[in-house]
Amino acid sequence: MKRTAKFSSFESAQNQSNMLRLIKIEFQKLWLNKVSLVLIFISFILPFTVLILSSIKINFFGFFTLELGELGIFNFPIIWHITTFFASYFKFFFAIVVVSMIGNEYSNKTLKQNLIDGLSKKEFVLSKFYTIVFFSLCATLLIGIATFVIGMYYSSYTEATIIFREVEFLLAYFVKLVGFFSLCLFFGMLVKRSAFALAFLVVLYIVEWLVFWAAVYVSGTVETAFKVKGFLPLESMYNLINQPIQRIVMTKFPEKTDIMYDYAVHWYEIAIVLGWTALFVFLSYLLLKKRDL
């Protein structure tokens, strides 16, 4: 029993050491790419524009001044929903970095050199995935800190039970980033060119809507079609954090909203995205494994 525990502990430490080594390799490559550094910087800074928006005051011709922070949209717990939803739209900047990581490997011949130096194809794909997870975690922590600071300043509710009531939106935000960047990793591996990989995202978006209308035709109901579409990659990622506008309207004008709106984060939505994430990483490895370099 003790021997098994020691071996398990040693194996775990070895895996962590290998993961850090692979991330370090990717950091060295990114550090030499100025464009990637700029895009990473932008992808981390832009979500903080929510701090600026929270302090904006709009003067309507001197009659009255509207301050977004005073509207109640930065109250706990709704603020977790609002900030993670809008911050997720800035993920496209780091998506460019992800597909560029793959495109540069082929154009600069660093992929072949890494394999010659002893890096396995599995480790190569994992190095990309670990980097994706690392940056997604950093982005989640930063938006979490920003949300907490804004909420503590503007929110009318300061009870701990209310402050952390919907913190699961941060988990959804993290899973959404990892899933989307894993999709970009797969497309980058598939076409080996950054521009084409990003174009595939548009193609996938169109395909999902074609599937939706096909489901409408077959089932005869839009509701069933949306359920089908909810299992597709882009739609399932979007569903993790639904738009908060309707929720804000329901909060401000409850008498004018007679339609129920489910904005919660559900475990099965997270499971769907995690399933796609695992599939994209596996397919990326499969492509590299079968490809003649």
C-alpha cells in the first residue's frame, strides 16, 4: 500500500514536471514572436474595458447624466454573468495566437526540429493544450478579480452568500475559453495556415445553422432544432453563458417580461463542451501522428 502511494506520488510529480517543461517550451517560442506577444497583451487587457465602462457617465444635453454603474447591472450576483459574457467576446485575439502557434511551427520548421530533438508528437500537442489551459486560467483569474472589484464598489449587496452566489459563471468562462481554443488548435493542425484556420470557424458557424434549419425541417419545431444545435461545438460553447440582456430587463421591469428565461450554468452544458474539447485535442494528435512531416 505504501509502495503504491509513493509510486503514485512520484508519477504525479513527474507529470507536473513534464507539463511545466512543455509549457516552458511554448513560452520560449511565443517570447520570440512579437505579434503573438502583442495579441496576448491585447487579449488580457481588453476584458478590463469593463472597468472603464462601469465608470462612464453619459450626459444627455445637460438634462440628466446616466452612469452605467448606478443602473444596478454591477450588483452581485448578476455582475458575474454580465462580465463573463462580454469578456468572452475578446477570446478571438488569443484564438489568432493559437492558430499562429501551429502555422509558425510548419512555416519555421520548428515542429520537425522539436521532434528531432526528442519531443514526441503527443508531447507536442500537449504542449499546445497546456498553454491553452494556462492562458485560459490566467484570463479567468483576471476577469474574476476585475468583477469582484467592480462589484464591491458598485453593488448594493455585500453579504458573502450573495457575492459568491453565481461564481460558477467563472467556471463556465474558463471551460468556454479552453473549448474554443482547442477548436482553434484542431483547425490550425488541420490546415496548417492561420488565415485558413480562422476561416474554418466561419464555415463551422454556417454549417451549424444549416444543421439547425435541417432539424427544423425534419422535426417541424424550432425548439427541437435549437436542442439539436445545442450539441454542436460553437453553439454549445455559446450556451455556457447565455446573453444577460433579457435577464437585466427582467430584473428592471418584471411586470413587462412574461417569458421565462433560463440563464443558469448547467452541468450538462459544461460536459458537452468538455467532450468536444477532448475530441479536438485527440483529433489534433491523430492528425499529427498520421501526417508525414
